[in-house]
Amino acid sequence: MSAIIPTNGKSRFRDFGFSVGRLPAGDRCAITDVAGVRVGHETIVRDADIRTGVTIIDPGVADLYTGKLPAAVAVGNGAGKVAGFTQVEEFGTIEAPIALTNTLAVGPVTRGVIDLVLAQQPQMGPFDTINAVVGECNDGILSAIHRNVVTSAEVHAAYASRSADFAVGNVGAGTGTRAFSWKGGIGTASRRISVDDQTYTVGVLVQTNYGGALTVLGVPVGERLGKTDYAGFLPPAHDGSCMIIIATDAPVTHRQLRRIASRAFLGIARTGSIMRHPSGDYAVAFTTSRMGLEGSGAVGSCLRDEELTPFFLGTVDAIEESVYDALFAATTVRGRDGQVLEALPVDRVVPWIRAVMGCMEVRA
């Protein structure tokens, strides 16, 4: 049974009996269904104008710095301030927990992740470096992003809180984010995939902060509510980003992970995004299996490319569901200059989805 906790006692998307696609979810329907993976948050709500935070995704393997994991990145629209991506692309590995925060806190959060690794690696030499992967979304609608409020201390607090059971909604790096004119946040989901009698897991976590016209399981929710990000043909000036973290335990290589990561944006497109001009849309994919590392001697035992299609499907379905998860779990928040992001009116949306799903079942 899922122990993922929505903020303020709300229900998750699948608590209403909904799911995306036909592949089964893991026990938690979360990124932490990938064995060992843990998520931690530090939520920063201060004064009337600070609504931000840090989220840490820890692969949960022993000695990550010296025993790196295969990883890859994909860029849907590069309007962002992410850190560490070029080395992941060049070397095909991650060597530290992944962090998410707000746009102008990438610097201090990067330093915080470096400090975490330094504390765990006292033998490091004076010329050794650490590649910290940090993603971001602009939460400036609710939070004064020019204020210097995120430090290494918040990174350490998020790391200390990491767990297989974590909160979703407006928490951690999702505290101040927006999605489709509504309050966004952190969402998560997972899928089980069987290949040759072996079962693998794909888990995803999203930090939703992007615009468009919300569609839920094919229902044009934004249009029905009369609230989309489009006025005529032009969206409003304020839009955000989407950070997508994909974890798996499958034996795949950096190249194959890049192929999986590149499908991530199909998931957010299903929800109504076109990745407009100022939106930074990024995916980071990693596996907890070291079989795909060059020089491991086991690359030949990795999955074949023709076996990746179920992973593409599971990734896209889980990302779509993760976006809904974030929206259903988020609550209304007031922040900078009295601006308010309202929670999606779930009580109005759920009957529409059920009506459409009922019609589909009758036709089937």
C-alpha cells in the first residue's frame, strides 16, 4: 500500500481509482519503488514572500562517488539554469544525489551537494572534483527568488529527511511552483515492466512548473474550467519549467538511458504542454544497475534496444500520472505581493473524468 503523503491530507490522483495506461504500478506508485531510491524535502516558508525549498533524490547505492551509476540527460527546451548536465552527457554517469530547487538557488544547492559528498569522501585529493546535478524551476510568482534564502543547511536537511515514503504536492522544491494556472508541485509514479520473465521498475518524480491547457486523461479540464495559459494565441509572460527525474533498476547503458529520457516530454505533452519559449524542460535518467557502465564487463548482458519499448511506455505513462499527482496533491498557496495560486478544484474535475472513463468502458 502506498505511504506517499499528499500535503494537508489531500488524496493522490490514483486514490480516486484513476491510473494512466495498462502497465502495473509499484507498491507506492513512486520513484522509490526502485529499490534503494530515497527522496527528501526541505520546505522553506518564511515571511510573506518566501515559498521555496529543496528536494533530494538519492539513488541509495553504496559509495556513489567512487561507484558511479549510468545516467543520461535530455533537453526538451533549454531555458534553464541546471548544473552538472554536460559532464553527465560526456561521461554517462552520476556520482552524487540529484537536487531540485528554485532557479536562483542552483549555486548554493550545488555547493550543498558538494559538501555532502566531501563529508562522505574524506580521502579525496586536493585536485578531485564533484559533479553535482541540480535542476530548477522558477517559483517567482509566489517566492522572492532574489532573496538568498537557500543554503547548504537546507540541502543537508533535505538529505537527512530522505525516505522511501515522502510527501507530494507543494513541498520541497515544489513549494512555490505552478502548473497550468494552478498550484503545482512535486508528483511521482512508477511502472513495473517484464522482459523475459524478469521484472524491472521505472519510477519518476516531477517538479511541475509549466504552462498550457490542462488535459487529464484526455479531458480538456483547463478549457472546461475556463482557465488556461492562453489568451488568443499568446500565453502570458509568466511560465515555468518541468524537471523530470527517471530511475530504473534495469541493466541499461548511458546511451539507452538517453533514449528513455528523450521520451519524457511525450508525458508532459499529454497533459497539455507545448514546452513554450521560456519553459525549461529537462529529464535526468539513471539506473541503480552498474551493468551498463563502460568497463564493467557486463555491458553485453544489458537489455537489447528492441526490449526498450516497454520502458518508453512506462516512462511516458508514469510522467503523465506524476503531473496529475502533483496537481491533485497541491493546496492553495498565497505568497509574494499577495499573489495566490489556487489548488485544482478536484471535486469538479473528478466527475468529468469518471464520466469520460465510463463512456470509454461502455464503448469497449
